[in-house]
Amino acid sequence: MMVVVGKEVARRDDVGRKVLPRLQKLLAGLLAAGALTPPQRAEAGDALGLLGDPRPGVCTREPEMIPIPAGPFLMGDKKYTVHVDAFAIARYPVTNAQYRFFVAAGGYENPDFWTKEGWQQRGKEKWTRPRYGDDPFTSIDNKPVVGVSWYEAVAYCNWLSAEAGKSYRLPTEAEWERAARHTDGRTFPWGEQWQDGIINSSEAKVERTTAVGSFPHSTAVCGAQDMSGNV
């Protein structure tokens, strides 16, 4: 008896190559629309992350940056006026996929990317990767990286700057608040009124981190997402 499987396997592979992009596009569209319930969006985001998230700036080495013009804005609870120079901020928090580029490139073994204090702390704590890196609920590629210290975040930015030939760094407090609260000092990125389920907080009943950009109704005026909730 002779069994031939080559053509059938090739046919299945061909179908998969055609179906996968459509499925990725469908899931990305569902997240962008924000029409599902928060738990449903969480499941859709997990599925997209496992299939491969094609959204720009999510799993790519470099983030997608949003330019913020120079000018005054209202900062703090007392809403005092602060001026910031022009800068750019990432559309999404740094994802697991993006941080893995740093880990894979030997970022934890190269002191050039670390501050002196950070390198000492890395050795003391024996850091080699983010904490919770094996947690199936938090480590999917398109979710925000968690379990990293300030020292590690700075080292990641220094590595990315060297790798990309551009200047990347953590935002200042004023820059972050300008991106999150626009120029009018709004209480939340989306406005003044709280809404249950508009971000990944306890009210959404998701109880784990979600793929970045899963709560589009909370997007800041500048276009930055996940400025509240999720992490």
C-alpha cells in the first residue's frame, strides 16, 4: 500500500497562507472598533497575539511614534501651566515582542546600555529578562511588557537608540501628562467623565493584561493608547 500526503499538506499550507492574513485583519479590526465587551476584546487580542499581530508599532522592533508639538498645557491637580518642547511618544506601551529584541540582542549582558547603578542592581538581582516572562497570561507578544524596573527600561531605551540610530528615552513626567491629558488638563485621556469598562481596570472584569490598543474608546487626543489602565 502506498500513501501520498505531499499534495494534501501543500494544499493545507496554501489555504493557511490565504486565511491567516484575513483572520489577523479581522481580529485587528475588532480591537480597533471597540464594539466587543472587554472580556471578548481580551480574548480577541490574545488570539491576535498568538497568530501574529500585524498592527504597525506593536510587534515591530521600533515603536510607532506620535509627534507632540511644543506649547503650554495644564498640568497636575491644580492645573498650573507648563511649557514642553516638541517631542514624540509611542502610540502603545512597549510590548513583550519589542522588549524581546533587547533581550535577544544581549541587552542584559552589555553594560554599555545600563547606568552604573542599574548594572550593579542587575548583577545583585541576577536579572536576565523581565519577571513573569513565562506567565502565559502576560507574556503574549502584543501585550505590554511587565516586570521590568526603571533601570531595565532605561537600558532598553539606550539599546534601541543604538540599534535604530535615533534617540529614544523615557518620557518626562510633564511629557507623559501632556500626551495623556492633552492641553486642557482633562481628568482622563478621553475626557472628564469616568466610564466603566472604557479601560482595562477592575470594572472591565478582564483580570489580566490585554493586547495594547484593545480599549480604543480611551485613546488620548494625541492618539496614544493605554495611557490609563492595563498596566
